[in-house]
Amino acid sequence: MAPHPSGLEVEYDEEAGSFNLEWDSKEHPEWNFLSDMSSEEFCKMLLNYCETLGPSTIKAEIQRRGQSGGTTESNGDSEPSP
């Protein structure tokens, strides 16, 4: 898989229920602030961003990724699954 143009690679470990973020700190220093965040701070930032998107945008993205061969599933409700 080609690297993401932003330089930030995000992997979700379904078994562990965790995210892994990787980037080259010299090539993409814009992501270095993530190293200084606690898990709680990162979760809060992510939840705040999701709230700005709104449920319909999140649902559309989940469906788009599901159709493109991703493993994300939608439960068909108007709200995204937690």
C-alpha cells in the first residue's frame, strides 16, 4: 500500500481495540505534536472532530469505505456505531 500523502499512517488493531499512528518525524514534523498527547487527549481531540463532521458525514464515509473493500461496517442506523 502506498503511503498516505499527508505522511500520517493510521492502523486500527481490531483485536486490541487500539489505533497505531506512524509518521517520519523529520519528513513530516507537523504530526510530532501527537507524541506529546496522552490517550485521553487524543480521544478527546478525535471525538471533537467527529462532532464537527456530524452523523451524516461520518455514516457516508463509513459506507464509502465499506464499498471500497474496507472492513468497516455500518449498522444501518442514522448514527454511527460506537
